Amino acid sequence: MLDRVRAVLRAGRPGDTDEQVEELVAARMERQRILTKPDPPMFWATLDEAVLIRPVGGPQVMRKQLEQLLELVRRPRITVQVIPLDVGAHAGLTGAFVIASFRGSPDIVYLETAAEGQIVNGPTEIETLLTQLDALRACALPQSASVALMEKAMGSWT
């Protein structure tokens, strides 16, 4: 998994030093640790099928990445849905975002851009992104079909 993260960061940030890339990798890995805590938050991800088949880091890296993803998706409180390639254009192609919801507090959105991460908490922007999320979920496969697609993709990385 780390090799894939490094490869993606290195491709997207060609001017960064090895040390800068490692800092970004460490930050990403730290954010993921929340999912392995005893009482993790609900986590719902919608992925484009292209991330399952784009060869980043080579076959062994891709297979390991998919093994880890499948391990996570089998945990309670984690849902991963895949948008199949045959859907064509969809709302997620404009960029990735994360919506964090907290009981008793307004939602917060994290946008990861090529340059940096950005926090958005304006009600209008959040409403727009919640609608975009609904559109993504509407064209994604159910979790069971998504898992089957991930398993198929993993089998192709031998």
C-alpha cells in the first residue's frame, strides 16, 4: 500500500523531495489508523473502477492494495462501493472529497487538490457536495457487487 501511495504522490508532485513525499505518506497512513481503532467511525467510500485496474506500482503492489481494501471492507462500519467503468461520466470525475459528519455539529468537507488539502465548511458548498455524493452513490454498485468486482480485479494482478 505504501508503494502505491508513494507512486501516486511522486507522479502528482514531481518537484517534491523524497523527504517531502515521505511526510505526505506518513500523514496519509496516520489518517487511516482511525479505521482500526476499537470504536471506529462509520466510513463510506465510493471509488471509480479505474482505481482497481490502473497499474500503479506494479502487479504485486496492486494485488496487495486490493487485499488490504478487501480486508477493510469486511469490517463492520465500513462500506466501499465501486462505480463501474460502463457508467461513463459521473459526478466523481471532478475531484475527490471527504465529508465528515459529527453528531450535533455541521458537516465539514476536506478537498484534496494537487497542491494541498482544503477544508470547506460553508453550507452552500457542503450542500452541493452532499448532492454530488448522492449522485455517486446512485450510480455505484451495491457493496456485495463492489466486493465481487474488487476480488475479480485482485485476481487479475498476479
